[in-house]
Amino acid sequence: MDIEDFAARQSGVVSRQQALAAGLTPAAITWRLASRRWTSLGSGLYLTHTGDVSWEARAAAAVLGRSGPAALAYRSAAHHYGLVPMPDRIELLVPWGATTGSGRQVRVRSTSRFEERVVETPFPPRTTVEHTVLDLTYTMGAAAAIGLAAKAAQRGLTTAEALAEALRGRHRHRGRLLFEAAFGDIKHGAESLLEIRYVQRVERPHRLPTSVLQAPGGTPQGRLRRDFSFAEWKVIIEVDGRLGHEGDGMQRDRRRDRAAAVDGWVTLRYMWWEIIDDPCAVAAEIAQVLRGRGWTGTLTPCCEVCVAVRAA
């Protein structure tokens, strides 16, 4: 492999060892540095162009700077998969027994199961999508990690089955019960943690009819996907976080609601705090709307709060 191949594969970063293996002499390396065609990144690592050092180049340098195997992990791996914003610090995973530690630029953790949790190619090595979201439970919390798992599944990066398989090998995982409860809903289309919470806290415990998740719908403005829908009664449930539902997103949602109403559908929108903090009241309201449209079922109270809401 010539030096251009190394650089193209590694976000413009090459090691001294790679440069020598590609046929460059020590004098040729020194000349490239002196003429500012290359920039030294320290520890025998070079950036083969001028300009700012990108996040990808920093990540490549962090991996190449290790004397042994290393892989992007935690937020760094999640960013590599497009699941989270760019983190300030590069996070690496190394085999058990290798040197670990934290610095301003890089944090290194170790595992005895390095090989089974890491994808080696293409460069840079990184933890699998499944193990990445499971690892993030320890830094972001189980709720946020489940949200990323749902996001990854809907983007085709993983499946509920693959996530469950990864979890089976981690018997002491902190978020095991929450992940196991979420896998079925991820499999059937829940795209976010909020949607999973709607199923688990509103629809299922109150024995509401089973909705269709992410069902396609048509409007004069084009195609859309509804969070939850009850086609028999023409009721749409949308669960909104802030992202995507402000400004232009809010206007788009309102246009879609009006277009659905023209076709005889009613849309009920709930914000995240209603789903999390007051699921019983949400369930009671949905049941009331469904009954008004012909549902003959009965809301099942799941707690004392439910009984009070129902009696009010």
C-alpha cells in the first residue's frame, strides 16, 4: 500500500511506521514536515495536508497512536454511526490489560471481550452499533441509550434481534430490564424513546386498541408517516419532542393535521412531558375520542390515578 492509500483510508493521517513501509525514507518524511506539506500530530503521527485537523483525523490519530489494538467506542463510535453530535473527546476501547486512562483529548477504557465487540474494517475500528448503544447506558443513562437504539434500528443500522443477541452476552448490564422491554416495540417500528414510552405507559397498560406504528398516510401535500394510527376510527396519535416540532417543523405538522382532517381523521398531539408525567390522563382522553368514533371497548385502569381520572 502506498502512502496515498494509507492517507485516504485514515482521514489524512499516517504513522511514521506506515510511511516507512510505503517506501519513504526518514529524510523524505523530514522534508515533507519542513516544507509544511505534512503536519506533525506528535508521537510519530502526521497529517498529510495543511489546514485544520478534522474530528475524523483526531479519531484516526487516537487509534493509530496506540501501541496495540484500539477502537472508537461510546459517543465516538455513536458519532461515527451518525447517532449523536460530535463529542469533544475521543473515546477508545482497548483489550483488557492494555494501558487506559483519561486526558483532555482522549479517554481509554478496556474490556476482556474486545474482539467480539469491535468491527475492525473499514478503518477506523469501532464497537458494533449494538454494543455502542449498550455501552452508552453507562454514560448517558438507559433511557437515552434506548432512544439511540430505536434510532439506529429505524436507520437500518441494526435490528431488535441483533440488539437482543448483544444483550444476552452482557449478563450484568445496568439497563437490561428496560432494554428487554423496549426490544419488541423497536421491532414493530417505534422510532424514538418517546414512542416506546407511549406504547409501554399509555396504550398497553390501559388496554387501548393496538395502534399501527409509523403507518404511511397520504395527504394533498404528499406522503407522511403517522406515529400511531387507529384506521378503523380514523384517529392519529402524534407524540412530539421538541426536535423537529418547532418553527418550520411545527408549521409542517399543522398542515398535515389539517389535511388529515379534510379526509375525516382526527389528530391528537402529546408532548413528551404528558407521556412521561401523566400517561393515565392521556390514555383516558384517547379512549374518550375513540369511543366517540365507535370504539366499544373499555379503558382499563392501571393504578389509583387512573381510577381518579376515570371518575372525574
